[in-house]
Amino acid sequence: MEILNSKFQPPQLPAILHRERLFRKVSAISGKALITVTAGAGYGKTTLARDAVSRLDIKTVWIRLDPRDTDLMVFMACLESGIRRAFTGLDDHHQKSSPEQSILKHNPRLVLKFLRTLEKTVQKETVMVLDDYHLVQENKTINEALELMLLHLPAHMHLILISRREPPIRLSRLRSMNRLIEISEADLSFTFPEIKDFFSKIFNLPVTDDHILELHEKTGGWAASLVLFRYALKGKTQGEIETCLLGFKGSHRFIFSYLEENIFETQPLETREFMMKAGLLSVIDPEFCNRVFQITNAGIILGRMMEDHLLIFPANENQTLFIFHHLLKDYLAEKLSLEYPVPELNALHQRIAQEIEPDDIFEALFHYIEGRDYDDAIRVIETHELKFLLEGKIHFLGKCLEKIPGTVVENNPKLLFAQAKLFSYYGSPREAVLKLQTAYSLFKKTQSNEDMVKCLVDIGAQYYGSGYVKEAKLLMEQVLSEVNPSSATYIVAMTYLIFLAAVLGEFDASEKYTREAGEVIAEYPDFERCVALALINTSYAYKLYISGDFEKSRALNEKLLKTVLDLKAESVLPLIYYQCSATSAALGRFETGYDYGKKGIEICEKINLRDSKKGWVHIAVSQNCMGLGRFEEAIDHLNAGIEIFEMPCNRWGLANARHCLHQVLVEQKKPDQAKELLLNSLDIIDGYDVIITEGILENSLAALLIQEKNPEEAMDCLNRSRH
């Protein structure tokens, strides 16, 4: 995932007032883990932090967060990238994919990996500034990651958190340890002496003490209103200043009118038109503006705005990219919506999206949706589905879909299908099925048979994710005759059928489906054939494993692993790592199996996978942990797997996880608890026809009954396991 350099550029400040009372608070950072700077828009949070760290003799890593960082893996990648750039001058994240959330209760490795990077890389006093944290704090896992990080930060490493809202993280421990500095909205409000210095020393404006007192009363010391009032006073006489003061109100609702009168309307028409359009961009590139806005002088206009200090700031060291102050952006967005008819505004968003799509599909998707071009939005989602997954932008994709009116989504089967994919990735197959059923009904109205079949196959996949293995197989079999053999849907259906038949103990059927798929795939073009074979053989390797042919399964999985890594088909890797790990455990190669399993969990986190496949990887890791005598670690992985299986109520997965947990209890000399787990597991899969799992559970129960000297019941269990 490539991360732009501008993300790590501290803001370049104009002439500012050095606020000594606040600087003293920040300068006490030594020995502190965290400084929070929390206030509403326009209180000078970023200005204070930038001024303070520039005056301290301390290494600074500045990270400007944005809404696309709301996925945990993206967030952590930004932090690590910022550290590497600051201390090594290098950053390898542009060569790697880096996505979202893990359940930190069981998987703190992302944070621990970052902390190890800090230990190796950061050897001197350093502060990391996370600007605009409010844009990402709605994600609970990011807050949890930050809490864990703060508990283990090296003593010479400090964080400054800048946010418009109180960060939802637990700070009581840091407070009790005196490792926290809190700067609030009240702290940031300008005092009478600061307002006086601001106007007299910085801007050399003739404002009397009475004027200052009145300003202080009217503004409450709100920095934004003071800055804007300064623009209003430019070139004014004493009498005119008093007139301005009479009409001045410093509250937020008057800011836009001041921007209108003192900044926007003072510009020529050409600049006003440019400002409104450029306000739509997250970063303003003059060449990009020339192309999209069909002008030739964007650079000149931006240069004049910089000279006039019109709330514009450089976004990089070379001053070739720019950003507007957020208050100006908000004003310009409202102004644009008033000045431009909706069709013209939509067309502008669409031009931006078309121009930016080759370089940034995420920004393009945002503008397609803002421009109500839902067809192109759907195209981007469909075309780059895997890219959203691999780069950890699942949460971002969800937020984009939320912006599409519900009536549009509910009447667009392709958007419903995309929503179903999101639910599936997040481990909520039941919600996914509801979306797919609605999508199917809409496709049926338009007689879109190929899409109808695609929905049914995906519904079957969700049945499996919920533990309804038999139902999933039946549905796949019913639609198979309607699937075009040359389509990707055919390969998906056959991949599932080979796998599901094996799970149900129907090994002959699994073999038959494998042969049929192989005959069809033989006619595919080279690349498509290679990908299709990898998918089919992944399921066939599971059939070999579950039928007890561990050595053949191991050999096929290791061959598949190399193929899939060469193809960069990372979405297939979790199952392959699971099978490599599970077969290694069956063969007694526990260290190898453990390593495979850990890689499987890492890839699940990387591609943001939280469905049952991740649960199975945890089970495989636990099996190898038991072989290595690491029973506590095995329990941690089993609990993580159980949590994943419980969300969709995947009974088959839960039964297997609890069977492994019973093995730990046996080793810990707790036979009664182990027996209770087995009985519970048999109960929850009763009637689900997963005979292999039933047989494994019955055999294990028989072993415990023999230990209890209860041979008759043990024999009953063994007899049941044969059926």
C-alpha cells in the first residue's frame, strides 16, 4: 500500500503567536506517554502542537490522519511508515499490502510488531503527533490498539493526540501514573493578554484594550473567530474598527458570513470559482486542477492565495501541493452547493473521479458517490473488490456504501451484492444472506440469470460460513447445471462442492467433482487455468487431509502454497496455511505447523478476513501448540476461534474448537470438564450430518468413558462413530 509523503508533512505555519502558558504544558512531555489536545474546529490545536514541537529539542513524527485510515491495518501501517521515514529515510510499505482489524483481545501482534519497530529504530527522545484523530476514532479496534500501545511505549517515546472529540480511550491509568497531559478547549481559548499580543505583535493592528476586552467577551477566545476578525480589520481606521466590533459576533454560526465578506468576496471571480471547485479535493495539485477544471493558471491562483494568506497551506516540502484550512473547506462546500445546480455539481464530482481513478480508486469511489454516479461506483467496487480487501479499506468501503441513499441500494442488486460481501468479510453470514436474497429477487425481475446464479452460489457459501454444511452443498448442487462452465462462478461452486462433500464424509462425490472440474478447467487459457486449478486443488487437499491421507495432503498444500504466492492470490492463502498447519500437526511436525498457522493468522489480518476461515486457522495453531506443550497459548487460540464461530453460530466450527479444548483439559487432568465439552459439542451438531466430526467426538468420548471404567457406554460411542 503506497502512502503519500504529504501525509507525513507537518503543517507549515504563518506568523503565529507563541503561547507560552501552553508551551510550558507541552514542554513537560518528558516522562509522559501522552498529550491529548481536544477541542472543536478552529481552536488552534494543530497550530499549538506544531509550534510546541518545533521549539522543543525533540525528534518529531507527524501523521495527518484522514477517513481512509479507519481500518486498523491501514492505521498501523501509517504509524510504522512514519517511524521508518523519520529514522531510516526508507519506507517499504509501498511494496506491501497493509489492511484492517484484528480482535486485539486475542491478537495484539500488530501493536507488538510496531512496538518492536520502535525499540529497534527509535533510540532518542521522540514525539509522534496523530493529527485529526477524530476521523478514525469511531473504530473501536483502533482505540484498543492505542490503549495497548500506550501501556508499552518506551520511556523516550511520546504521543500527541489531536482531536475534535474526546478520544474514547481509557486514560485513568495514565492519569494515576502522572504520564498524561490534557489540553482542553478551555486551555486553548485565547486569554485577554494573548488576544492583545495577537493583534499588536503579530499583525501590528491598532486595537485598544477596550477593543480587546470586547473581543474576548464576544469570541470567548475562539482562535478561528480572532483570525477571521483580523482579516476584517486589515486596512481599517480606528473608527472603522469600532464599527466592525459593533457588528461582530464570534460564535460559530457567524464564521461563514465572515469568510464570505472578508475572504471570499474580496477575490476576483476567477479565484472564487477556483476556490469552490478546489475545495472538493483532499490535496490540491495545480496540474490536476488545470486538467479537471479546464483552466491553465491553477498554479498562479494558488500562488496568489499563498501570498495573501487565504487559509491555504503547503502539503509538501516543495510547496507543489496544497490544502485549505478545514473551516474554509466547510464554507466552500456549502457555497458550492448553493452556487451550482445539482447536475453541474454532480458532473464536477464525476470529472474529478474519472481523472483521479487511475491513481487513487478510493478517492475516485468517493467522488463517484458524491456525484451520484452509482453505476461507476458499482464498477469500481466490482473491479477492485480484491484491492479493497488487500489494502485494508473494507471499513472505508462500508462508509462509502452508507453514503448511497438507502432507496438506491435497496433497488440496486449489485450494490446489495457488495453489501453482502462486506457482511461476509466481517463474519456476519446471516446478514449477508438477507442482502443476497434481496439481490436475487431484483436480478430475477430483470431475468439476469448469470447474476441470479452468482447470488445463489454466494448464499451457499454463507450457509457454510454459518455451519449449515449440508444445506450449502445441496444449494450448490441445485444451481450447478445453470452455471456457465467458463465463468468464475463455476469455479467457486465446484471449489465449494469438493470441499463440502469431503466435510460430510462423501469422499467419492468429492473425487467426482474434482475430476469434472479438472476436465472443464483443461480448456481454460493459461492464466485462468492456473488460478482455477489452485482453487480446486485447495479443496481437494482438504479432502485428502480429512480422509486421513496426510502425507499427500501436505505435499499438495506445499505445492499450492508456492503457486498461490506466485499468483499473489492472497485471498486463497488462509485456507492453504490452515491445511499446511493442520496436516503438519497430524504428522507430528509441530514447529513447522505452528509457523504455517501463524502465517495464516497474519494473512487473515492483512486481508481483513474475520469469517470462519480465520477460526479454522486458530484451531490449527492450537493443535500444534498442544503438540509443543504450549497449552495456555493453545487455549488463547481456541478462544479466538470460538469467538469467531459464535458470531454466525457456526455449530460445526464450534464443535471442532471445543473438541480441541477438550484435549487441553485432558492434558490438564480435568476429565469431567473435558467430557462435558464433548457432550455439548455432540449436542450442538446433532442433525447437521457432519459425520466425520461426529465420529471424532464419539471416539474421544469413548476414550474418556474407558478411563472412567465404563466400557459399555464407550462401546456405544464407538458403534455410533462407525455410522
